[in-house]
Amino acid sequence: MKGVVFTEFMDMVAERYGYETLDEVLAGAKLPHNGAYTAVGTYPHTEIVALVVSLSSKVGSPPDALVRAFGRHLFGRFAELYPVFFQDVPDALTFLERVDSVIHVEVRKLYPDAELPRFQASRRADGGLNLLYLSSRHFADLAEGLIEGCAEHFKQPLMVQRRNQPVADGSAGSAVMFHVSPASGVAASPDRVAA
């Protein structure tokens, strides 16, 4: 996993909970290099899991909620750091539709060794978007947070329904289908509305 994910996670922790909490989270995670990350380095994804678990025990929030919050934070930072990805994109669904075919292509130019998840997007007749998340890692909560961050960025409320899918090749990875729809006019649902 690219170091920028780690540095942004630590920035979010410091911003929301303070530097003292960040130091305690780093100590609690018992990382091999004490949390010294560079944005361009590559690190095992198990280390971000250790950081999330340590933060969860420190602040008393469930890990999945913290990972979704981090996804929202990360999307906002990506919008600040890479504004070119947002040029001529009219709305959140269009952006999400382009993640694999445009955004990840550009990310691979910047970080050729990045191991990125795949997103298969297809528009529905009702104007919504089916977004299939495929990854060797189990970070669907992060993907959901990024979708929520996208909705916030574009100021477009979205209804996000999430369903686990069988992994086609039998690998240990994960497959999750996100059904994303404009929230206006959507009936009440137990799924989340992002904006």
C-alpha cells in the first residue's frame, strides 16, 4: 500500500484527535518502524489495519466507522492534491464511473508499483450507478468512505447500498457491489445517505 495512505491517515488522526493521541496510536500499533512513512514508499496493508485497530481502542469508535471516516478525509485530500482529476467532471456519479478507466490509469503513471483495487462501473436505467469493488485487500469500508467523500465534494447527496458478492476466482480477496443513486426522491432505506 502506498505511503500516501499512511501519511494521510496520520494527518487525519492528528487533525481530529490531536498529536498526543496520534503518538499513542502509533505506540499501540507496535509497527516495525514506529510509524515512519514516506508518501512514495510502499508498506504492508496490515500496518494500516494495525493503526486503525489501535485508534479504535483509543477513541472507542468501531474500526469500520473509522475507516469510512478516513475514506471521506482521503477523498477530500485527493481533491486538493490532484485537482486535474476533477476538471470537466460534472457530478459525483460521473467521477465514480471514471475511477478505474481514468483516475487509476493516471495514478499508475505516478506510482507504477501501486496495487490498486478495481472498480467496474455500469450505469443503470434509473440514472444510478452499479460500482463493483474488487480487491485483494478487504477495504470496502474505505471504498464506501471514498464514495461518501465524493458525494460531499460534489455537494450531491447519494444513496449508497452495499452488498457483498462472491469472489469469482475463489481468491481470498473481496468483491462488493455498491449501488449508488442520487438521494433525492429515494425512499427511506436502512442504507446510508452520503452528502
